Amino acid sequence: MGSVYQGMHRDRPPGRLAYVPRGPRNIGRFLLRIGIGAVVLGALAFLVLSGLTAWFLTHPPQAGDTTTRLDYDVGWVRLNVPTRDGASLAAWYGPVINPAGTVIVTHGIASTHRDMVGKGNMLRRLGFNTFVFDFRGHGLSDPGVVTLGAREVNDLIDALDVVLGLPGVDPRRVAVIGDSMGGAAAIMAAARDPRIAAVVAESSYARLLETTDDSFQAFLGVPAFPFAGPVQLLARLFSGVDPGQVNPADDIVRISPRPVFIIHGQADRYVPTEVGQELYEAAGEPRVLWQPPRVGHVGAFPQRLGEYAVRVNAFLRQALGRPNPSASAVAEV
């Protein structure tokens, strides 16, 4: 009698490989592959985050609104500022009776004219014609690349061209009040255009590259290391502007003998208060510096309203109390 296992073993069909048991996995190679994958994914995430940050810096989101409260407030008139390169800037003019002068108000990055309405109404109550507008890429103006003041200077000068043709405006008595990026644009515009009789700049930077280095995390919410270098490089590619060439501290001296008022809060965590001191020291006479304690970035108006109104009113009335000789010379030419 045969074995009970007889017949259970069959010959392997020709051409069929026999089973060869696998050796133990190579754990080191497996971990190396995981490590390489993690590095690649991390690098991609780093580049994406850097690119998004640079894009947001140069293309801040704009609201889809077409109207604003100034379109309905009594005493304000909606205007359009055509720029020399074909864009259109939304603007509003608030004239007063027997004005002491006219003030153009400029906002900062990722801000709009809406943030300047309170200041504009204060200026009108103080007796000044007031003109507010949105830089391109902001508010209700046409979309465009934001350059942190480098090309916003041209928008401001285009706005000045419109202001000088408005009824009730004495072209020899026009000042600019600017916040942050708007303050830097005001300084650089006044250095180029003698028709601006006086400048009030609050929380302005002195040198754009140094400010983006020193205040990178405060401005953008991501750590300076390792993001600052790539974000600055990508922002330069997106905007076409070299931040190392944008330096209001080098321009401000050319405003003299027209007066400059530098305001910079001592608690500004975006642009250190020492920057305001640098601008003041670089400016020619006449010049004024106010560094209110415990005041943050562009915080003098909301945090020191009464003192702000008194100081700015006194400065503007003295600055605009006599015709701007530079503007008179331009008019004669």
C-alpha cells in the first residue's frame, strides 16, 4: 500500500520557475528613499510658499466693490485719475470754502482710500481741500503690480496733475500726507516734482531693501530665514523693481527748502523708529520730527488724534501759508 502522500507531489511543469524565498528587506535603502522624498517635498513646499508670499506682496487682493462711502458722503466728488501708462485710478475730492491749501492723502500697501477717510475728513474740518485716491492694485483702482513705492511715485504725480486742475486749488499750496508706502512715495515724488509744497510722511521706510530685511516676518508673517532671500528675489522678478534702488533717505534732501514733517511711532514693529530718525537727519531744513511713544505703525492719527490734528494743522498752515516758490517757478516756465 502506497504512502498517503503519494500523488500529492507533482512534477513542476516545464518552463515554470521554482519559488525562491526573498531575503530580508534593505531597511537602509528604504529609509534613504523616504528621506529623499521628504527633502524633495519640503523643497517644493518651500518654493511654493515663497512664490505665494512674493505674489501676495506684489499683487495684494482687491475687493470687487465698485462704490464706497465717499460716493454718498456730502461734500465729496468721485473723480478718475488717468495715468500716463493707460491705467485708471479711483479718486475723491473734498473741497472746502476758503481753503488754507490742498492736501493729497496717500495710503500704504494692502490699504486703500477707505483707511484714509477719517484723516481726510479731519483735514477738511481743519480747512483744507482734501484729495484721496487708490494706488493701482489697491481699492477701486485698476489692477496692477505693487512696487512698494517705486512706481507708486508715478501714480502720485499723475494724481497731482489732476489736483492742480481742480476748482478751488491754488497750485502753489499743495501738500501730500502719506502713510507707510504712501509716505515713501510722497517723499520721492516731492524730490522729483517741485509742485509739491510740503510733505508729511508717517511710518515711511528709508531704504526699501533694509526694511524688507529687518521687518520681513512682521510684514509677511513668515520667518526671515530661510524665506527672505527667495521671496525678495521672486518679488523682484514679479515687479521688475530692484529694492536696493528705492531709497527715500537719498531723495529727501532734495525737497528742501520745502518743509518736511516726519512722524514715526516709537512702538512701530514694522518699520523701526530709528528709520524715522534717519529720514529726519537726511532731510534739509525746514524739517520737523515727531516720535510719539507707545504708538505703532501709522498709529499717530488713531492713537493720538487730538495731538495729531494740532501738530499737522500747525505744520500745514505754516508750510502753505505762503506760496510755494518752486511751484511758482515751474508755472512761469
